[in-house]
Amino acid sequence: MNATKLFPLLLLFLLPAGIIAGAADSPRERIALDAGWRFFKGDAPEGGTNLNYAAIRDWILPTANPFTTNGWVTRPEDEPVAGISFTRRDFDDSSWRLLNLPHDFGVEGPFDQALPGATGKLPWFGVAWYRKAFDIPESDRGRKIYLDVDGAMSYATVWLNGKCVGGWPYGYASWRVDLTPYVDFGGDNIVSIRLDNPPESSRWYPGGGIYRNVWLVKTAPVHVAHWGTYVTTPEVSAQLATVKLHVDVNNDSYADAAVSVKNEIFELKADGGKGQRVSSSTTDDLKININITPHQSASIQSQTAITNPKLWSLDKPNRYVVVTSIFQNGKTVDSYETPFGIRTIEFTVTNGFLLNGQRVPIQGVCDHSDLGALGSAINERGLERQIEILKSFGCNAIRTSHNPPSPELLDLCDRMGMLVMEESFDCWEHGKTKNDYHLLFDAWHERDWRAELRRDRNHPSIILWSIGNEVGEQNRPTNFWIGAELTAIAHQEDPTRPTTSANSDVKSGYNGFGTNEDVFGYNYKPWEYGKFRGANPDQPLFGSETASCISSRGEYFFPVTTNKAGGMADHQMSSYDLYAPRWATQPEAEFTGQDKYPFVAGEFVWTGFDYLGEPTPYDRTSRSSYFGIVDLDGFPKDRYYLYQARWRPNFPMAHILPHWNWPERTNQVTPVHVYTSGDSAELFLNGKSLGMKTKGPFEYRLHWDDVVYQPGTLKVVAYKSGKRWATDVMKTTGPANELTLKADRTQIADDGQDLSYITVTVADKNGLLVPRSKNHIKFEISGPGEIVATDNGDPTSFESFQAPEHNAYNGLAQVIVRAKAGEPGTIKLEAEADGLKSATIKIKSK
Ligand code: GAL
């Protein structure tokens, strides 16, 4: 065992805590509460403005008491509204829809042209209710019973057995309500949750519903507080890492609690299992003994060290886990696990970002939290697949624009080696839409921010806390105190990471706004980097949001203009990757800025994935965005290869665009562009050389502008430092002949959650994707699986995501299949379209 000594330090802070007596002393249980909810879209007959946030705020605010330093509030004694039928135990909800969480009612549609494009043309707003009955046995009497909600969109209010328990308005927050005072021990309990998702509250598709996981947590009266551990590694070398452990323990009982606390550290395996123990406070003299008075909390700090630590890095995301045990009267009354990683991070003024002392250029993307056709309902495999796709083109960082993400995303980033810039808010006091967070900011920003920081500060993947995106305060000096306050809160909760914000106003770099963040982020200002450095010689800098290039997969419009305002036709964007809105830039403008000013730490491209909503420049008519490097389904656009060429310089690759099926362009000039990680390339059309091209300074693509279209074969041979490096071929295809099906995974778990993503290709008789094909495809599934969604990545498509049929878009469609829980077997998916050979694929579910 490579443990060294553990040095217990003891600090006691007295804080108020909940008031509940009890003697049950078994350790915590955390039970998934996702299955079997009843759902109703609409309000209770007694509902209305009397249940709106403004009316019941006093019952909601106390939920956030642990996250405010000066705003502690007590719940009023009476009920906000008596006798709401939907909250009553005897209410008959059998006619309500039965479903499992996570659930997004918005994505179920239908799409409606009358609804705003900015939020995806989907009905995600309005009041909705969820109810669930669950048993709490008599043997739980004396324990604390909590409901942990990872996210509900939005303005949630919770009742248990007809009594208002609390709630939380911000739809991206995770929160806990204490059910204990209202629990019927030894009986059936009914939890009812009312959501009130206001229209005009978002600039993108937010989803609606309880769209993340929900948990029932049972603890002994003496237990680790909510998100009550904090692990830091103040000194790290190859030989030794010091590990500081901070544990908050609550005594929610009427008696003094004499407890001892033990922390053990284990290696954490990639699959989440525990490896060998590396450190522990096992001997009596190292055990921390404390006495906690009734209804108080104690903060315990101790320190240990790990010899030869296995560092967390992008290639080797090694992790450890602290197991905290609390003993009372000779019994273990709580056991709590905190995964963490050992690494150093530093933003420098001259040399960008350093991970473990080595420069790592930030090759990041901004992403919203929807999962395309799944909407905002969280799915772990959906998130994992997103990260796999991002990594495949060399992306190493995600900005969770513009809000806290699901806990699962952060766990995956930790596990898979992905950096995270975690954001809090899209606005402060100055709103961007009528009903957005500015209405909550004054009462909630401290509560939301502390809760976010406390939930997430143990994740090694997180390298930056973002206090906001393009906030309206950037050029309002009388409001600059807000940035100072948010940074101060971040430093209190987590002194180990810098803060930043994403700034769109060029003045924010000079007018004092930016001095309230540790690392400065410019949105879309690559030309400004040199000037910024001159004016701010001591502040690290990065591109917090870049490019915003817009393109539709597989669309090419002629003549090819290099004017960024061009490239529009038929509600689609040409995929030559030259087009961007007024405030944005071509991708290469940012590459140039990064290369001219190498002190800049890197960039976060807007966006990795297309997302629901914000379909600029077709905001009035389309449903999903054009900004993605990959489309809504994760299919690569041409831009995928532009970023891959830059971000994976040692990966031999070349990519030709456009496709080569242009019968109507025979003998017309049809420019050919090539993205390659090589430095030069020769292009051939039907075996004839069209010449060799070499990238000049600040050039990132090769292009042959006068190619005259003839059907046949384009071939590119790329070179690097004079050596043959990579090739790509683009052929004119024959007519569409067949469908082909390919699954990202042909074996999935039969847990009712795991997914197989199946790509449907319209192919010619040689199996080549036929460009521009839009065939209508029907799907049939048999065996223990179900189709959860179908799509094609077309931002203009209003076809239902749930229908077992879909048009192809430029040769591709997608079917997302889920295995039924507890029913192993073979799932069979068939696809057929008029005039094409059909296809079948088998997925094993185990
Ligand atoms: C930025 C904004 C993003 C998104 C993007 C589109 O200004 O921060 O949320 O709207 O523009 O280009």
C-alpha cells in the first residue's frame, strides 16, 4: 500500500440544520425513482396564479437554505393553497399517462410552424404535473428521507401527501427537498410535482418536464450533508500528492452525537469499481472523533498523501474515490463516496493552459444540453456517444453553454478524459428574453451558484467556472459588482479553479468588467487578442466562443462565394464552411487569431452538435440549428474534417468536398476543397492531375477553384513534409438501389436505458451513399426493443421524432433503438423504402 500518513485536522463550524428526531441508524440508501410516474399536461382545477412562483415563493426559497450565507428563510406554517386535488393522496390519477423519467414533454411535439424557431418550434412550455406513489416502510422511521432532483424544467414545486415540501425554479439546477416531516412511515406516500415552464424564457430549446434523474435518498439522522464533501490536491508531483478532505456532517437529531469519521481512498477503475486502497485513517489515533450538538453541522478537515499518484489526464483519466464512513455508537451510520482526480491546472499569460504542467491547447466546443431527437431528456449512452464523436475529431473540451449540465455529463468527462468549462447563467439582471433568468437573478443567483459549485467541484474534468454568457452588464459599470460577487462566491466554494465569462462586447476587455474574472474569454474577437494582451498584461486569455459557422450536411450552392453572408438557398446553408452570421467568423479567422497569438489558451467553437432551436439564419422557419460541426444526429458535416485536420495533426487524413453527383453542372466550374492534416495535396479528376496545392501561412484548407465538372472520380493525395500522408476519393454514384443499416453498437444492455444508434444509408449498388436522396423510409422493430426516435439531421424537417418512419436527408437517416428492461434477446430492425432493396439489422440485448 502506498499510503503515507494521515494528519487529522479538526475544524468545527456550527450551522443550523433540519429538525427531526429519530433513531434509525442504518447507512444511506440512494434509490433511483425514475420508474412509474403519472404525467398530466395542464394545471389542477384549483391551480392558476395562486400556484405561480410569485404566490408560493416563501415555500420554495427555504429549499435553498444550505446555499445562502445571509438569506436563510423559514417555511410558513400553513399551506400555500389548501386542498389542491392533484396533490391529494386520494386523487385518482389512473387516467394520467404512465411513464418513466427522465421525460421531456416538449420533444414529443408536434412541431408547429406557429411556434418560435428559436426554441425549436416545439411545445416545451406550460404547466405540467407528475405524480408517483411509493412505499416507505415503518422500519425507516427515524431516518431522513430526501427527494433529489437532478433537473426539472422549470419552476418546480413539490408536495408530499398534500403538503408543500419546497421546490426550485431554475430548470438547469439540481436540488434536494426534505420529505421527512411529511412522510407516512409504514404507508403509501404520494409525491406530486408541478412544473410551470414559462414561454419566452429561453433563446434555445430548453425542453420541458422532469428531464433528468430523480432519486430517493434515505440517511441516518447523522450523515454527510448534501454535496458535503470537497477533495482538493494542493500539492502534486510525480512522487507525492497531498489530498485535503473536507466533510460536512449533519446531526439532524435531538441528541448530541459523538461520532468518528474515517476517510479511505481507493483507486477508481474505469468501470466505476473500486481498485486498491491507497490511503486510509484506519488506526485509532488517526480517527477523527467529534461531538455534534443537535440540529447542527460540523465541518471536518483532514489531510493525507498518496505516493506515486496516477494523474488524471486526457489520455489516462485516472481517478480515485474517497469513501467517507461515519461511526456512531460503534455502528457505521453513513458511508459516502466522492470520486476525484489528481491533476494540476494553470492558465498562464504567455503559454495558454497547462494540464499537469504541459501545455494543452483547448480544442473545445460549446454545446447545449439537448440530445437531438431525444430532446433534453438525459440519457447516459446518448451523452457518452456525443463525447466519443467529439473526441474523434480531436475535441478535448466542452463548454456547458449556458448553464449547469447533468451530473452524468460530468462523470463521463471525468471518465473519458474531456475538459469542461462549466457555465452558470445566460443572463444576470439584464434579461435576453421576457421570462428568462433575469426574473430570478436577485433572489436566486447566490443559491444557484453555490449549489452548482458544491455539486460539481470534485470533478477533475472541470477547469473553469463561467459566471455568465454575454451578459447585458458587460458595459454597465454600475453593475460590475455582480461579476465580482460571482467570482468571490466561486473562490469561497472552490479556490482551486479560475473563473471566467464569455464576453461579446469588445469593451469588456478594457472597461473594467473583465477584471472581475480570473481568465478572460472573448466571444468572436480573434483580431482583438494582441490588443487585449497589451492592455491586460497579467490576465490569461482564450476564445470562449468562436466561429458560429453555419452549414447543412450535404448541401452545396454555386457559385461558391467567400463572402461570409452568402451560401443560403432553400432554407439550407452551403457546406463549403465559409458562412457565418454578422457577429461571427469563418472557422479559419479563429485559427489565424490563435496562431498569431499563441499565448491564447484555445477556443470553444459554437457548436459541436447542431441543437434544437436557434436556426440562424432561418429563425422564422426552421426547427434546429446550423452551427454544429456535426448535425443534430451526430453525422459529420464537412466541417468535422476541417477541425480534425487542425486538432489531430498527427492523424493522417484528407477529405474532399463537395459530393460528385452534379449531372446538371456538366462542364461548369465546380470548386473542390480539401481538408487535410497534411501540408499539401494533389487533386485528380478521372486520373488527370488538377495540380498540387500547398497551404500558405494562415491557410487551413486547399482549394481548386476552377474544376470543371465531369462525372467520375475525384481523388486527392495529401503530403506532409514531402511524404505521402493520406488520400480520399469521391465518386459519382449510380442511382439509389438499396438501404443499408449500421449500428454504433450491436450489443446493448437490457436495462431499459441503453441505446443503439442505427445509421440508415441510401446507397447505390456499390454501397456508396447517394447524395441528395430524400427517400421516405419505414421502420419495423421486433424482439425486446423499441424505437425511441428517428431523425435525419435536416434543420427544416418537421417530421415527428417518434414516428417509425422518416425521410432520408442527403442520403442518411437515424433510428435510435432502446432495449426493454430485463428482456434479453435479439432485437430486429427492418427498413424499407419504395423502389429500394430493404435492409435488416440485429441488435443483441443482454
Ligand atoms: C452567441 C451566443 C450563443 C449563440 C451564438 C450563435 O452570441 O452566446 O448563445 O446565440 O451567438 O451564433
